[in-house]
Amino acid sequence: MPIFRGMKWPEEEDWKKLNVPLLIIFGEADQITPPSGAEKLVELTSKNSPKVHIIKNAGHNVMLEDPTKINRLILEFIEKCTK
């Protein structure tokens, strides 16, 4: 079953093979890739201890709706990964 409606994403087994730090960001009001998809990604990639952020008052274009917050989250994630 696809995680996201109408999009071709890697198979579940492919997600499980990932062995890299993961940052998962969803908009709380996203109706194209709903936040419930984040729960499934966490389940599939749990060995990587993904960092998950659900951005309040944001939809599918979360990076445009709250760029300051998104940029801060990405920079903090990169800093933690490179220490």
C-alpha cells in the first residue's frame, strides 16, 4: 500500500534498507502527503531514529509556508549529523 496518495514512492522494503540519518518534515494540514505518512515512515525507518517534525498551520508547501522554521530545522539537523 502506498504511503502517499497518487505518488510513486519506494517500496516499504526499500525504506527499511536506508542506513542514513533522516529528517522527516510534514505540514499538519497537508492533504496531499498527510502527516499520517510520517508515522509510517518512522515505522519503516526506525533503526535510523528519524527526527520528525509536524509543522502546525502548514500544508503541502510547508517549506514556502514557514521557510524560517524549515531552514532552522534543516540546519540543526545537519549540525547534529556532522558532529
